[in-house]
Amino acid sequence: MRTAIAPEAVDAVRRRVADALAAARDDDVDAWCTRETCERFLRADKGDVAKATKRLRKTIAWRAAARPGDVRCERCFEGDFRSHYMQQIGFDACGRAIVYSDIGLAMDHKAASNVEHCVQVLELLESFLPAYPYDQYVWVCDFHRFGAGNMAPSVATKCMSLFARSYPERLEMMIFVEAPKIFNGLYTMLRAFVDPVTVQKLRFVKGPHGKGGGANCEATFREFFSEETTKWLVTEMSMNRKMWSVAKAKKSWIKSMIIENGVLPEAAPFPEFAEHDCRGTPEFLASEAGAYATNFAKKHARRSALVAKTLPEFCTSIDGEEVAIPPSPKKTLDRDAFSFVKAGEALDEFDRFD
């Protein structure tokens, strides 16, 4: 049950953060800090004006310093397209965004760059989330090929803290697929250090072939998702298991968005995978959110040395024809939504509030 928030409490929070907004001197932060935002922070703190104000003031300072809306994942765009495998792929039955991540397919295990990628994903979601009470996302995290190299607590704690601190009331549920026994220790640690409300949103399901603990994954997906989304998730996870060596070597969401094709030619001999598009469901790709994510990838590709080396045909001059940016349903983008910032600077500012 969501906490009912009195309008007077929202007004009180807005008054108390007015000086922080003035100090930020940032039009984007002003546009972000709406009454709905203040109410969401109050809901996260069960109507406590003082606590909500403190959390919101910190987030205002972070957004002004780090400019998360401008952040791109440097590891994915400049290091290796396969650095991370985490992105929105569709919507649930209520219109909430669905994010899918496969831990085994991610080449990079460093906390800072994983947080940076997480910020990129969350910011791509922000402008396209439905109105309250469906202004949230569901996260499906596949633990296939999870091993000792993925056990760094800092990655999990920083990402989960990011949800709780600067994106409160956004995470509706996180579904862990085929979490192995080795994960038990990390999960115990998370329960001790992460916001209990966030921990309560975690659910465990078996993998598509019955491995792991928890409920049946396909039945769970059908409970919350459409048939199209359920099919995409089951196909994606089955493909990553049956075609592991190919998936590990070839799959990249960033690269697929840049070339606007997430179908692997190597999957052609397999009827069940031959037309699977790793970018997401047809519904997502046809949506404003999907178009925006595509243009985000293509825009950043224009200044990527990695793209220039490996996909030169997609690395046009920045002085060339601009990529059209679909308008956001929640705010007007008065400036270039994809200005370029240094990841280290953004994350230094983020860590300042730990």
C-alpha cells in the first residue's frame, strides 16, 4: 500500500529545498524537481518531511554537480561494446519499464563504471515513465554464469544505494533469475547494508531450464508481463545459455542500438533464436522510449573512438546532420540532451554523498 501524502507536506518540502535549487542554478534540475518529485521523496520516507528534505537536497546537489542526464557509459562507448549488458527491453502490464541485465555477459566488473552504466540506464527511463502509481520499473537480473569474479560487494551496494538515495520509489521489483548458492553470502551482506524497503522488493526465480531456487520464471513473468515480453525474456535467457560462446563474443546492446539491429547472424540455424532481437521487444523498439534510446546510442557514437575504429560508417562528423531527438512526454529538452561529460568527474561527485 502506497503512503498517502498530504499536499501541505509537499509544499513544506518544496519550500525547504528552494535554497538548494537556487544554489544549483540549473534549469534541468529545476525542471526535474516538480511537485511529483517532492511527493515521491516523501513517499519514500513515509511522509517524514525532514527525512525527505534531506534526501532530496542531497540529490539536487548531486544532479547539479554530476549532471546524470548527460552521462554516457565510457566503458561501453570507448572500451568494449560488451562491457555491460543492462538496458530497458520493454514494459510490464501496467506500463512500467522493464530493465534486463545479464551478469555473465558483462565484461566489466568495476564498481565505478557499473554505477555509471546504471545511471545511464536510469536516466534513459526517467522521461518516459508513466504517471503515478506506475512511475516505476521492474528489473530482471539473470545470474547465468555468475561466478567469483562477480562477487565484489561494492558493485551491488553502490547500485542498490543509487536506487534508494537518488531514485527512490522507482524500483517496483527486482527479479533474480537462477541465483547460485555462491550468491547467498553477497545477498546476506546486501540485507545488512541496503535499505530494507529495497531488499523487500527482491524476488527469486529459477532459470529457464529449471536451475536455481525460487518460483518458475516463465510463470512469474506471465503474472506481471505480457505474452510478448515473457517470450522475449525466455528466448533471450535460453539463447544466452544454448549459444553461450556466440552470445559472449557477439552480444552488445550498445552496438546493436548503434547499427539498429540486434539479431545475431549466427543464430540463423536455430529457429527459436533466428529472429530474436536483443535490443528489446517490438513494443519497446516502436515506442518513444525505444526511439530515444536508439538516438542516444547513435548520437554518442559520433564522438566514440571505438566506433570510429570498428564501425566507421556510423561515426559521422559531429558537424554533420543532427540525429532527431523525439520530444520527452514530461519535459522539453531546451538544450542538447547528449552533451559529453567525464565519467570520473560525475562519479566523484556521486561518491561525495556516500
